[in-house]
Amino acid sequence: MIPAAFEYYRPKDMAGVLSILEEHGDDARVMAGGHSLIPMMKLRMADVPHLIDLQDVGGMSDIEISSDSIRIGALVTQAEIIDHADLAKVAPILREAALQIADPQVRYMGTVGGNVANGDPGNDMPGLMQCLDAVFTVVGADGERDIPARDFYEAAYMTAREDEEVLTAVTIPLPNGGYAYEKQKRKIGDYATAAAAVQIVKDGETCSSVAIAMTNLSDTPIYSEAAGAALIGTAVDAVALDAAVAAMLGDIDPSEDNRGPVAFKNHVAGVILRRAIERAWSRA
């Protein structure tokens, strides 16, 4: 389909972006790569009279790695995540997840900021960022503020970012231990039927810490603290795996759609989480 008529803006700096947002309020939306917003506009699921393209705004296209954290600009693409050798060394789960997003054409344009900012429960990066305890930096007329990824998502397409704020960066503490991102989907390019992100730390032969997040199994990504708690202090054996899966199933709330009925989604979620935990444990 063809989207409704809109005004297109391509400001050169953040001040210009914020000025347009302030002027037009709810009628204005920002766009990074466009792979989330443009399809919704074409399907007339989003009415955007004023579209602001961020591509010419500087300062949001870098990946910075320090001794204790990673800062990823909002305009960094999934392809850049995949190709960044130093990032793959310190946080390989990012590359593993990015390789499972859509297809190469989308990954060359789709951005990290766009993936996490619009609140689509089917996107891969939101749950991953919850697993990694990331913090999102947003900027508005009153300046910058940081919002933890685990507090950012409120409902489908509803987040803690105000309408006149722009997400500019994602900051992640340097992860350690084993990792895995597992995803089941119907075909290449599709959203997940279920996906699981796991980071796990081993102390001797027992699990000392773990973070688990699930994707596309509720109207927001789900950080399952209970599933992680079921593994801590265990040898991640069959009993612990069963307990973690049961805890996760108590946290999610899938709905029936063209990816299957609720019972099927619950089954797939359990299988995917079990695989992710086992693979992360083998890497710890």
C-alpha cells in the first residue's frame, strides 16, 4: 500500500529534531532506519503527518567499548553490529542475535535504536537488552535521561520514552560468562514465534548468576527474574532446567495469532529457553 501524505524532514542536528517534535507534538515521529515505521505507515497502521529522518544527525553512529561498558549509538545498524570484530569479542551475544534478525537487506538499514525504541514486542533487541541490563539514553527539551531497558517497555508500542524525546544511545555493562540467543521462526525474515536471550556465569560447577529474557510471548519483552532464580546455586541439571522453564511460563502471556495457538507458543517457549540455557551453560 501507499502511506498517507506526510511532510518529510531531515535536520542536521538534534536541536533541529527537537524543534520539529516540539512544534508538531503527537503528529511527528522520528525515523532511524525505517524498517519498523515505514511498513506500518504503508499499511495505514501508523498515521505520521510529520516524519523526521535522523540519518544526517551526527553522534549516533559509533560503537564505543570501554573497560566496563559498551555504548552503541542509536543509528548503528544490525550489519555494523555483526561486522564489528572488537564488539564480537566482548559481547558475542549481540552478533549472535543480530544475525537472526530478518535478512541481510534489512540488517544493512535496520538500526539498533529503531529496533529498541518503538516498542514492537516482536523485535529481537528489546529482550536482548533486558537480558544484558542495558540502559537507554533519551534526549528531549529538558535534556538527557537514562532509562533501564527492564523498565522501558509498558505495553505493545508503548514505552517510557516521551513523545518529544529521541533515543540516542544504548549502554551495556560488559557481559561475562556464557551466552546464547535462540530463536524459532516460521521462515527467514519473520518475527520470532519465541526467542530467548541468556547470559549465565559459572562458579566452579554451579550457576552463580543468570539473566533470562523472552521475546514475542507477551505484549512486551519479558525479563524473567524467576527463571533465572531457579538456576542460581544449581549445576543447571534437568531438575533446574525444568524449574526455570516452569518459572518462565508463569511470566509470559502469549496470544493466539498466525504463528500458532497459545499452547503451541508455550511449548515452543519452553523448548527455546531450554536450548538457550544449555548452550549458554556449555559456553560459561
